Amino acid sequence: MTRAAGGDDAPTLRARLAAMFRTRTRDEWVRLFEGREICCAPVLSMAEARRHPHAVARHAFVTVDGV
């Protein structure tokens, strides 16, 4: 939103959004957004990404020489 549209400037808006997102866990936000027309996906840790069904089905992670 721009100031011309009556909105906050970017730093203020960023701070307000950050405060709002801290009110729930990542998984709570994901559950809230599920089933709605909202483009949303959680940011996964590397360990979570390796176990995600999408990555597992596509063999997205491989081990080479023990790494």
C-alpha cells in the first residue's frame, strides 16, 4: 500500500506484519491458510524438506559418497 492510498510506509508496514506473524506458529498459519485462495507455503528446514512427501516422491534429495 502506498502513502497516496492512505497506507503506511514500508518500514512501518513491515514492522506491523512482523508483529502479526509472531502471534502464531508457522504451522498455525499454514492451517489457517489451508483451503483458502491464498498462495502460501511454509519455509521448511532442510531436515523437513528431505522428508516432505513432494520431495520424497520425486527423489529430490540424494546421498552421494555419504553426503
